[in-house]
Amino acid sequence: MTQPRTVVFAYSDVGFFCLKLLLERDCNVVAVFTHEDNPNENQWFSSVAKLAEEHGISVHKPEKLKRSEWESTFLDEIKPELILSFYYRNMIPTWILGLPALGAYNMHGSYLPKYRGRAPVNWAVLHGESYIGATLHVMVKEPDAGEIVDQEKVMIGENDTASEVMERVRDAAVVVLGREIEPLLSGTAPRTPQDESEATYFSGRKPEDGRIDWTQSARDSFNLIRAVTRPYPGAFSDSIDSEKRLLVWWARVLSSEEAAGLREEKLEPGALISSEPLVITCGEGALEVTDFEWIEKP
């Protein structure tokens, strides 16, 4: 029996490893939609396009999926019976979502309904959450709002970086997909509506969002640092009296008592307590900056 014609929209490591699992399970992937790599972005993840090409699958990288340009291709050539999306960065138009008889599903990197939207792992680490997750859900017009098929919780330690958590989310996504491949292909995947009263939504993040607000507590500032440290752009603070920018890759939280022991007088947030080690006062407590570099302000 021929496997359903499956179209995959994918990018990043979650996309790579989920596509890899589909191919290992001999799924009939007839087309892959992905993105051109951004030369200004750190390419720390595996290539979806390369994996698809190695398996002789047609790869498409459109900036937009305009109906006037793509409808005949989908109807006459691709003919999707099942659509799966794994960390594809663009919203897939509803006219495409309605084509496959077996439905269209997305793997989102949070424990829905919380953290809908962009960069859920980074936001969760920034907010000091204790868990995130991977959720397979039905795709609808609103982002990440469709019925849940399956999900797996991922714990977040108080010192974990977003990159470390992202690896666990990737692994959880593969586990979820592995459990649901057969139900998806047979049209028997379960569906549970999301609780809208529990939903939260966050937009994408920009490098500028890594600016440290020293009036926040040391713990909150540390959460920002671990949310955007390598391979992400990093947290930073600009020097007031020079053209230098302090790029912070890691730090240690000091209590108010520890900070007071380094210097007697009370200082304003952002003031230097010590240069060796580099310790900066916060709204509450202080940060010992342990991995950093000085760069020119952009």
C-alpha cells in the first residue's frame, strides 16, 4: 500500500531531525519547503535542504506562497495528502492547509497553550520557567492555536541555557512525532482543544532585546543572559563614557550580602563594584560577569 503523499515544511534542528525520522520510517515525503539561510544569522543547526536533497526530494525555498503562483503546483504536481510543519518560520496560508485529506499539523516548541508564537524556548528561559515542551497540533489560521495531538514536557534547570533546553525540545519533538506517525498517516490522530484561558503569546526576538536592564534583579538579568547566550546574539550593556559595548555570555548571581562585602557604599544599578572579578550591581543583588568581551558599539 502506497504511503500518503506527505509535504514537509521545516527548518532548524527540529525540522532536520523530524524530517530524518520520517525518512527512517519510509514515509512518502514528496516535497520539502524550507528557507534560504540568512548570512547574518549563526547557522548552528543542521540543514533541512541538504537532507532532503540527499534523498532525492524536491526542495522549495519561496519567500511567500502566493496562491496565484503556487496553486497549480500544489494541485497538479505536489498533491499533498498530509502536511507536516517543523519549525518552519512563515505562516502557511490557509488555502494550503485545506488541501490534504489527512490534515495539516505543526510541531511547536512549547507546552501549549502556553508560549504560542516565536522563540518560545528563549522566552521561557528569560521568564525563569521550570518547564517548556514540544507540542504537535492541528494548524489553523491563528498561530499555534489548533487542537493538540500530542505533547511532551521538557524541564528547565535554573542555570540551563536556551541552547541546552532547545536540544531537549528537539529530542522531545522527535519522541512526539515518533508516537504519532502512524495515527497521522492513517487519519486517526487524537485531537484535544486547547484551553484558551491558559494561552499566552510572544512575538519574535531581535538582537536589541538582549540589552541588560540593570534596574532588574540579578536573577532576572541572569535569566536574560542564559536565554540569549551562544549560539544566540548575547546579552549586552553599553558603556556610558566610551564607544564600547560589554557583551555578556555568562555570569553568576551574587546576593545583596555578597555584593555588599565587595564594596561598602551603596551603588546605583549598573555601577561597577569590582573590575577583577567583573561585578556589576543590579536592582537587587549583583552579577559577577564571568564570560564577556568588549566590542565596538554598532
